[in-house]
Amino acid sequence: MPWARVLFLDTRVRLYCSNVSGKELLSMRGLKSSERQKIRRLLKTLRVIHVDSTIATAAAELMQKYKQQSLQVDDALIAATAWVKRLPLLTRNRKHYDFIEEIQLSDVLLE
């Protein structure tokens, strides 16, 4: 069984997701209707964290601090969510986040 399926089915693990991550997933190019439905079902199993003023302010701080790394707005909002909520960030796009000192990337190995 793929690691992600195991992780998502493990009732001992609490998974959180920024609403920005949900937006990114649902706006991927070339998604079939069936794939979009699967993403929506998956998002319903997660605890969604909505961007609030604290997270937005933290994202602005990260963008200012890491402007040399060309940190994108969505990535800054996702990182700020992890930072403000003190949660590790699980991502397949580690290069988008590995330079951000304020967050911890998850140690889960990605296939």
C-alpha cells in the first residue's frame, strides 16, 4: 500500500491542510472530473485551516525575508500556516520550502 494511503487512513494521525493547498490541488491543469471529485473527498477528511490575518501577516514576513529565493504567494501562505500553527509541513515540493527556517518539513519519505 502506498505510504500516502497508509498515512491518510491512519486514525492516529491528524492531518491538516491549508485552504490554499486545496485551491492549488483543485486548480491543477488537466484534471478530470473524477480526479477533482477524489480531491474534494480527500479534502473532506482533513482539518482545513483557513488563512486569517495572523497567517497573512506571517506570509508577508516570509515573503519579505525570502524575496531572494522568489517565494511565491501561495507557498508563503502555506508555509505561514505551518509556522503559525506550529505544524510540520508535508510536501512533495521540498525545494519550495527547504530554505524557510521558520518551519519544519515532515520527515515522511516520499516515493
